[in-house]
Amino acid sequence: MNPTPSKIAEFTWRAAKPGAPRWAIVGSLHGDEPGGARLIQDLVSPEHPIWAQECPVDLLLVIGNPLALQRNQRGSVPGADLNRFFGTHPPSGPAYEQERAQHLRELLEPVDVVIDIHQAKRSIPLLAVVEDTPDQLALAAQAGVEMAVIGADKIYGSTMLANWVNRKGGLGITLETGQAHTQEAVKKAHLAVQRLLEPQSNPLPPNTYEIQCALPSPGRDFVFSRPLINGTAVSAGEHLGSSINGSVNAPGDGIVFLPREGEPPGEPCMLFARVRVLSQ
């Protein structure tokens, strides 16, 4: 059936052949990351170029957190994070996020593959946050990402939407498509979806990085010693930033993700990751 824009805040199916795999694209679980919603608003049009040929999957398009999106903030209220409500023991929190998480679980229960679209506060290459399995890494390669990141559960636990999809036997990945509020992030999201729905044979595997640890902020006055963005390479022992309470140094050769200045003492000011070495 043709999708209708009036329903995109909830869901809409695009039918394919009977028995086709069931996929979902979820955008804007975080309301301050509008690129996912923009992608869905574009895709919901039957005139979109991607539908010029038959869609190989039953596709469900979902805007994750409409209320937070309307308010242009991460959650429905400050501090709320819908993408932390999909663990085995969801936290107490705003009623809206609790109800929305339950609604999404019911909606996505029959879906085989979920692509969760996000953006970051700072510039970031197209990357996928995945579990360390051949199927997950193959899906990341199919999306054409520059990087695949494993080990996020060491920091956040298995609380994200993609984690829930994987626990129930599906295949869920999180795509970071660029810096929030930029057209480039929307463009990269479109390219990734096009690659997923029109897969190429033998796609190049992405560089894979394993998160090792979070580096705690020494104080709210913490500032970087040089510009740091997602994916910046660092060297062992390199001075990365400081505050009056102390400094942060790289624990090894690797890269950093989610670098942030001004975080409260003890909160992560960046994540440190190393290149994943493939076993022979």
C-alpha cells in the first residue's frame, strides 16, 4: 500500500512480495537528531526515487520519539533518553518514554531487521554500532559505512533499541549518519538506506573498532588540547585535554568517539577504541 504522510509519526508499511523479509527504519529516537525523521518523511512519499523499482522487503517506517522531536530536545523532558529503555530491566523515567518504548516493542516484534538512524553532536563519519557477529558486520558493510564499532555495551549496557532486536532473534544495528542538523547527515542516511535496499555483491568490509573504555572528565572546565571529533586518531600517552583538576591522556593507540568538553566530573568526556584485530 502507499504510505500516507499523516501516519508517519506512528508507522506505515510498504508492501513487497508475499513472504518478503520484514524490515524497519526507525529515526529520531532522540528528538535533537532530526535527520532520521527527515529521512522517513522523504521515504514515505511514493514518488521517492528509491521506489522506482520493486522494494525487496516489507518496510516499516517509524519516527521514534515524536514528542521529543516536536520539542527539539533529546527526550520528552530534559535528561530523558528513549534509547536506554530497551534493556532487560528498563529504568524508571518519564511516562512518555516508558509508554513509547512499550509501543515500539509491540510494533517491531514481528520485524526481522531494524535500522536505527542517529546523528551525533559533532562531525562523525558514517558508522554502524553493531554486535561482533558476522551477520551484524555484513549488514554494516552492506550499508557502506566507513566504520563499524563494537563493544558499546561495555559503556551503555544492552539498553538500546538495537540490543532488544538482537535479543529477540532479529538483526538490529544503529547507524550514525553524521552531525545533527546538517544536510550531509540526511544525505548519508539516504545513501545507506539505498545501499541496504539495493545491496551490492561483495561490499567492502568497514574498518572495525572495539570500544575499550570511557575516559572520565576531570571537571566541568575540561577542554581539549587539540580539536577532537568522532574518529580522531590518538597516540598512546597523548595529552588530550585538561582542567584545573587534572588531565586526560590516551591509554593507547586508537581513536576517540563522542568527545565532549564541559562534562561533570566522572562523566565520560570521550570513548576510547582500538582497531579490532581479526583472528586468522
